Amino acid sequence: VNQLAVVDRCLGRPGGHLLLVGAPGVGRRSAVSLVAHMLRMRVFEPSLSRGFGAKQFAGELKQAMAAAAIEDGGSPVVLFLPEGALEDDHVLEMANSLAASGEVPGLYGQDEADSLLSPLRESIADAKAGSAEAACKTPWELFVLRVRQRLHVAVALDPSSPLFARRCESNPALLTACTVAWFGGWEREALEVLPGMALGRLTAKPGDGPQGAEADQEDGAGDEEELDDADAEAAGDAASLGALMADVHQWCAERPAAEGVVASPRDFSAMMKGFKAVLLTQRANVRSEAQRLESGLGKLHEAERTVAELQAEAASQKADLKVKQSAADSAMQQITEALAKASDRRREVEVLTKHAEEAGAATAERKAEVESELGGITPVLEAAREAVGGIDSRTLTYLRNLKAPPQPIVDVLSGVLRMLGNEDLSWTSMRRFLGSSGAKMSVINFDPSSISNATRTAVAQVVRKHAQSFEEATIRRALGDAAPLAAWVKACLKFSIVMEKIEPLQAELRKASAALSKAQ
């Protein structure tokens, strides 16, 4: 209570800062959090991670300062620094400067400060005459004033740390600008009581029921006198356990520092948690084993009752045995007839299998004819696609920049656009196609099996009308590296003609495959 009063008195006045001196786990963070909640203050604590240092702390410090002086007019906040955040000495130096003067030199750049302080310009004009804020001449002075009044720094240090003295000497504001709150170790009486409070009814024996004497009371089992006895026994166990844990903690605390044995309140809490975890595990194992044995015993009793019932049923059913034997003979006759029918069904399956094999052979023969037709043109089409993929993008750019393209170029691009379904054959449309980022991919990924009769007729007319433009020598002179476009047009046209030719074969193949699937 005295420690809470010190923390409350410090945080309750403007500009109050705290140096919390005590062993880890003694309750420094809890005291600050509780008082801050009572005073409706926000608590900022650095998010510790690997490599945490002054750079990461600066970002979180800016958030705390903005909350104290800028956001919604500013409000009281607490910046709590545990000892784990002080690995980098610069972090404590920044906290020392903040506690001493309300600012940290070099924390903000000029542009960042201008942007941060813009909301405070109106606050200076609106400040009440005679107030401390009215005396501020610049937004920065108002910012520092609010930080000094509303941001409370709380630094937690361990006096047993070899760095404690050096940190206090190197950062004098910890002693001159902060209220020092000493958090001593826990008293022997508290050490003995805490295990009973933390473990509660877990100290009751497993034999008292699934949850000790408390479960017996909830289930209504046992009378009031038995419950009182169980409570007394559990209280005695808790007291003995508390005394034992206090002895262990006190023994560790009395060891010389050279032995490397540390016994802080945090270690005592860890010992209680570890004991509780072990106790829960062992108790769960004991209860599981007890339930297993009870379940087995119950199954034995159930088996005994079942045997007695079966014996009684056997005696009563002996007279019906002859009737059931007759029924069994009838069932055997039915099985024989079912086997005969199954034999007939097997012969039918063999006939259907033979028909399916014949249909499969016919389907394979027609499939070979279709693949033979496609095999002649598919390599040509793939070669044309591969050649198109090798066209240099600079060549397409060169063609696009031509003002008056040669006629072979226009003829070949007309075939390409009509093949891709574009009926606009103007040079503007051709330039737009050549300039698109996906020009080559639209040609390479084009599916020639999707060519309609109208498109095939239109492209064939272009190729026949301008046959010379599609000759290798002519188009090589005109298009250069883009000559494969002409070969691609002719290959797609031939593929489409072949597809039209083999369409009846493919239809017959689909029909044969469907018949084969149905037969199978």
C-alpha cells in the first residue's frame, strides 16, 4: 500500500517521474499499471524484440510524446521502461534527458518537427491569458511544456545488477528529477500465504473427488462434517506447502552472490507456476488412471449381468431352435438360387466385356487416323510459334515507327490481325497491335482450333491475293526478324483447314468413345 501511495503521489502531479528500484517480479509494473488505470492515464511500454535499441525506442518515444502533447489536445501518459529495454545505454540516456528537460535533443528532424507542431499553432492563440501555455512564444515551447507536464517517465532498475550504480551515475536525472520508489523483497509471511492463494483447492487430495472437496460439495456428496474435515486438511496442506516454498526461496536468497544463485520475487512466482503445472499434470494422470480402473470394473460388472441374461435367454430359446433350423434351411435354399442367378449375370458381363473390347479397338483405330492428320501440321505450327517467340521487341518497335510501310508488311499484318479476329486493317490498328505489350504472347497463345469459317475464308483470301508478300524471300526483306509472322499465318491457316477436314473423324471418335464408356 505504501508503494502504491508513492507511485500515486508521483504520477498525480505534473511532471512527476519515477525510479522504481526492486528485484524482478516484485510488482513494479503492476503498481504503475494499477495507478495509471486509477488516474485514467495511458501506459506506453516498448515492444521488446531482437536487436531493440535506441532507434526502435525513438519511434515509440515519439508516439508517447505525441499522445501527451498533440493528440486530442494531449493527455497524461506514462512511459514505463523495464530493465530489459535498457540494454542499449542510449535508451536510458534519452529517458534521462526527457525527465530532466522534457525533450530529447536530435529526436526530430526539421521537416518532421514542422509537421508535428502544426496543430499547436492555433493552441497558442487560444491559450487562456495568464496560463503557462499563453507564455509560450513558439509551438515548440508549447510542445515541450506539455510533454514536461503530462509525460511521466517510470524507469525500473534492479539494485542487484552490476550496472545499477553506473546507470545512476551516468544519468543523474534518475535521482534528481525522479521520485525513487524502493520495492523490497516479499516478507516471509507473504511467501507462505501466496502458494495457498495461487494453488487454491488444488492442494486437496485427488481421492476427495474430481475437483477435491470442492467438487464433493458441488455434487452434493458427503455431509457437512466431512466437507469441513476436507477443508481443514486442504488448508493444512496449503500451509505446509507455503512454508516449504518459503524455505527454498529463503535458502536461495541467502546464498553468496559468487555461487550465481538468484532468488527474486519473479523466481518465486515461477516456482509456484512450475509446481502448479506439475501438480495439475500428476493429478490429471492419477484421475485418468482412476477413471480407467473404474471403467474397467464397470465393464466387468456389465459383462457379468450380460452373461446371466444370455443364460436365461438360452434356456427360453431352446424350444425355438427347431423352428429356427427350418428357417435356416430355407435361407440356404435361397442362397443357392441367388448363386445360380449370379452365374447367369457373370456370363452376361463377359459378353458385354467382349463388345466393349471390340468397340475400344475401333475407337483406337479412328483415334490413330485423327492423330495422323494432326501430326503433319502440328510440328509446323509449333515451329512457327517458337520462331515468333524469338522476334526481338526492337524489331516490332521499328515496324511500328514506319510512316509508310512496304506493302508486304501491310499484307502480313493484315493476315495476323484477321487471324486474331480484328477486322480493322488500318495502319493505325496495326501500329496499335505492334505497340501493345502482349503482342507476341497473343500470337503464341492463339488457339487455331477456334478459327471460324468466316475468319478462315478472309485470311485465305488475303494469302491468295498477296501470295508474293508471304513468300520467304519477300517477307524476309521487308520484315527482317519479324518474318516468322508470315509463316505463323500460313501455319494457322493450314491447321484450320486440316481441322475442318478431320471434324467428321473427331465426331466419329467422340461417338465411339461414348459408346465404349457406356459399354464399360
